[in-house]
Amino acid sequence: MTDSKRLAVVGAGAVGGSVVELAADYGHSVVAFADSSSAVVDDDGIDTGTALDRKASEGHVGDGDPQDALAADYDVLVEATPTTLGDAHPGFSHLRTALERDRHVVLANKGPVAERYADVRDLERDSQGRVRFEATVGGAIPIVSTVEDLSPSHVTAARGVLNGTANFILSRMAAEGIDYEHVLAEAQDLGVAEADPTFDVEGTDAALKCVILANVLSEGEREFTLEDAEVEGITNVPGSALELAAEDGRTIRLVGEATRDGIRVGPRLVPQNAALAVTGTRNIVQLETDHAGQLNLSGRGAGGPETASAVLGDVGRLE
Amino acid sequence: MTDSKRLAVVGAGAVGGSVVELAADYGHSVVAFADSSSAVVDDDGIDTGTALDRKASEGHVGDGDPQDALAADYDVLVEATPTTLGDAHPGFSHLRTALERDRHVVLANKGPVAERYADVRDLERDSQGRVRFEATVGGAIPIVSTVEDLSPSHVTAARGVLNGTANFILSRMAAEGIDYEHVLAEAQDLGVAEADPTFDVEGTDAALKCVILANVLSEGEREFTLEDAEVEGITNVPGSALELAAEDGRTIRLVGEATRDGIRVGPRLVPQNAALAVTGTRNIVQLETDHAGQLNLSGRGAGGPETASAVLGDVGRLE
């Protein structure tokens, strides 16, 4: 049985909200919950229903200051603020505060492990707290923990379809024979694509996930950031390219690849019946191993409850 | 980093031999190695190359008595003798000896956890040693540890193609339009099927794996054994059934399903492009979860190094 942990959840978007909603179902309590402008803290466990209702109706989770959540008496900080690049603040400073207090950190925010991996590992080395980040790569799919179990030294490469929005657009373009702009508008109507879809369709999001995987594979021998990634998005893929591919039994997917030598993300031709040709918003990762052949892991790569499930899995793996 | 462990490996078939061969590569030493008639023991670590060469040339691993291996000073007993049904001996007695000495046990042998799960958990409760058994289900694929990370209570069902021999035969029947007997002969020539293929083609092997998954999902609330499984093999699947399925865009796979309510294994119609329609000797498992949707895990379901990789992953997860 997993030990019950007291969680402080920072970030009240789809993932943070789902962690708060599901924590009790995984045997944990939430003692603090913050969005960017407010917080609610209770050492005996906050009333999660009330906090989530207030967020939905009033736009804030409580009356406290967000900093109160970071100062609360928690075992694990769940960092679920939006991913930022460069110095990765405020996520990175939240992580630092927790580790300096010898608390564990579980990240849903990709910034700290994509942009400042060496700094994260340095802080972890001086702390009794540990850092886990399964939710940053592939949503519900247990990729980081599988690499950990295999031991990174036995994994030679990770390759996959890691952005559901881009994959939805390519799948629809292929199925309906329509152009990028039309499918993008449809995806935005459905809520699958954001109003500003740049992060997804330019390949940045997939690249960040591959950067994280390259950092895990490298075990600190070399640090990767987004600057090390060769990235091409899907905005220049014409419908005609998908038609030509289909005539040859193939399709196009936005494929990312991470090894200890580097990171590449771009549109690639793949056979229509290949494992990489997942459709819709599903993600897949293929791990190439030295002794165990190729492992394929696929599932839902995004979504509040799905990503929260990865966060809570990480919490369960902490001592 | 994984702590280095001293292993005693009992069983010198493809899996036991591969564990001995690869242990050092995973940072562990082998202090004892036994087959059914002999053993070699050395507290400083046996000479693994010599033992494997002797097994290949002379048919035994050393000059000692097999019981010497069980009495050796090891941290982890790797039980890789052939799976037996009913009382699951000698695998079960090896496991009991190790647990009574407060040592860990990693099973490649399905017998103890398929036929005597409650007894195994009872012995484990009274021991400082833990029992792990990733290698018993799906070879290299991390199925048991993924269920563990998700927490069994959040997994509602496990379904999959779990026998490579049966899958190879069905794949070849469909691809070549030939009958069961002809493909079986070919599979035996290739070493994919045993001289006596009963265990694989009658569904017993797949059922044992599903029994183990049902036991994991049930968390001790209910014990399953092979007797609880509804099992039908592939020996009565005519080539014409595969032809009819193909006309409808489908194929036939030997699918096993495990829930907290029971176990069913039998030939099922699946769409040709569905995840379950893996070809050749690959295995796949689909986990249905309450919050994370469906996770698909696929890879090599058998083979010495592949299964040894799962064994050594289990060793790495022990404290």
C-alpha cells in the first residue's frame, strides 16, 4: 500500500484541478492549493470541492496569498503551473523552495526539467526531497518510470508521437483530404487546439518532451535544453503530401526522437499500419533497448484526469 | 542508482542463463547458479562465462549440489525453473526457502503466482523479503509494474495477446492462407513452437498470465488459479475463418482478459488495424483504467535476454 501523503498543489488549470479532485481517491490529502492570485491552506486537508467550485464560479481558489501554499506543511509539492521557457520561472523557484525545505516535488510543468535539468538535479542532490516528472512526457503513459525501471543506460533511443493537437490535425487532414488551416479551425472549435496553437503545431511542445527524455537518457552526462533540439512543425505540410503518402500506404506524423546525442522533431513518413501511426489525440513512445528489443507504450497524452493520474502515480512512487 | 545485489539464479534455461550473462551489465553479481542436477557457488561471484560454457558443453553448470545454491549467501533468489501447475513445486519450495531466510525472490516461473498466490503473499507477509514477478507476464513488457504504479484499484481490466507462439501461428495462417497443422510444423522448424506445443496452442500459457494479472488486480480480495479461467485454444480455428475475417477487415487473435471477476482466453475477431492485431511473436496488453483511459503496452513477450531484462528490472526495484 502507498503511504498517504499531504500535497500542496500549485496551479489550478486542468491538471492541478484534477490532482486536487482525485487525490483522495489515491489515498492522499491536499493541504494547500494555489492559483496565480490566491490560495487555500488547511493542515487538516482543504475542502477540495469548495475550492474547485470557487475556482469555477469566482475564478480563484480561496482568500489566501499564493505564497501561503508554498509555506504550508506538505510532504509533496505538485507543480502544475504553465510551462515556461528560459529560466523556467515561476515553476523553477517553486521547486527550489520545496527542495530547500527537504520536501518532494512532482512536476506537471515541463520547464524545470526541459530548460534547467542540471540545476534541478543539483538542488535535488542537496535535499532530502526527490523530484519526479512522469506527467511532463506523454500524459497518462508511464514513459519516464519505464525508462527508470529499464535503467537509462539500457535504453538507446526514445521515439514517438508526443503532441496530441498536431496528431489530431494530421489525422484529420489525412482522413478528410482537407488542408491545414481548415482542420486547425475545426480543432480550435473542438477545444483540441488552443486559440494560439504555436506551441503545438510548431513542434515546441513535442521538442520539450524529447529534451526531457534526452536528459533522462543522459543521466547527467550531458544537459539538453530546447536550444539543442532540431525542430520542424507541421504548418508547412500540404494536404497533397498526405495524399501522396496515402497512395503509397503511408501517412505523415510529427515524430520526435531523443538519444544521448541529440533531439530531432519533424514531420515523418510512416507506414499507415505502423505503431507510430496513432490517430487523433493519442500519443505513443517507442523505446529502443539493448537487451529487450523495442517497447511501445501508447495512451492518452493529455487531459486533466489522465495527466493527474501520472502525477499521482509519481506521488505513489515516493518514499 | 540501483544498489548492487548478490543473485542466486535457480534454473539454467534460456531465461536463467540470460540473467547470469547480463547480471553484471545491470550492476549485480551472481553468487550461485543451479540447474536441476548441479550448482556452482562462490561468495565472491561465480565465473559466469565458465558456468555458461560448461552448461552448453557438458550439460551442467558446476560440480555442486543444486541445494547449495539455495543455501548460498544471496540477496535475491531468481527463480527461473520451468513453470509447473498444481502445487507449483519445485518453484514454490525455492520461494519459501528464500522468504523464510528473509531474502527477496524474483520469479520468472509463473507457477507460484498463478497457482498459489495467497500462499506466496502469506509467506511474504512474514518475511523481510519481497516477491516480484514482472517476467511472468509479457516477457520484456513492463505490465505488472505499470499496474503497480497506477495502483491495481485504478485498473479495471487487462486484455491482451500474451502468447507469442499462438500469435505467430495465427499471423502466418492469415498471411499465407494455410492451415493450422502446416503453420505449426513451420513454427516448430523455426523453434517458435515446442515439439509439444500444447501449453501454448491450447491457451494454457496465456491463461496463466491472465490468472497472475487477475491476482494482481484483486489485491488479495480473491485468489485465482488456472481452474478459474475459461480457456479455449487455437487448434480448432480453421484457415477459412481467417479468410472470412479478412474479407471484413478483421483477423483472429488469441485474446486473454483478466478482471477482478474472472479470466477468459480464446480466439477473438479483432480489426486488422487494431492495436490487438500484433503480428508474429510480439505481445500486447491493454490496461483499462478509471482516470487515465486505455494504456497499450507492447513488445517482445518471450526470449532469454528480453525476459532476463524484466527479471533484472525487478531486481532494480527491490530496496
